[in-house]
Amino acid sequence: MEQSIRNQLPGTIKSILSDKVLSEVIVETSIGDVASVITTRSVEEMKLKNGDEVFVLVKATNVSLRKGS
């Protein structure tokens, strides 16, 4: 898959928390864990599971930051 997005982080899925509509996918990257919220349907269609190798695609207009403890 080719993407024009420059900010791509390779990583491994660490956990997936799903409800009927949305899923939070935690991806372990070289710079730390990244959380992504996608539809549960997307998780099912891509057959995502813990341990899968993925790329986190970061679009500047869709970044959310949380302060760690």
C-alpha cells in the first residue's frame, strides 16, 4: 500500500479494545505506544489482532495528545 503521508510509524499491535462501533488500537512503536481510534468494522475487515505488524499514519489535523502520568 502506497501512502503520501510522510509521518508513518511502523509498529506492532499491543492491544485492541472494542465495542459495537469503535475500537481503540494500541500500537507499540520505536517512540512509544500510540493509540488509534478506528471503527470496529475496520478492525474486523482488516482482521487486526495482537502481534500484527502495522503502520501508524499520522495526519497533522487529526492528532490528539494526552499527558502521561
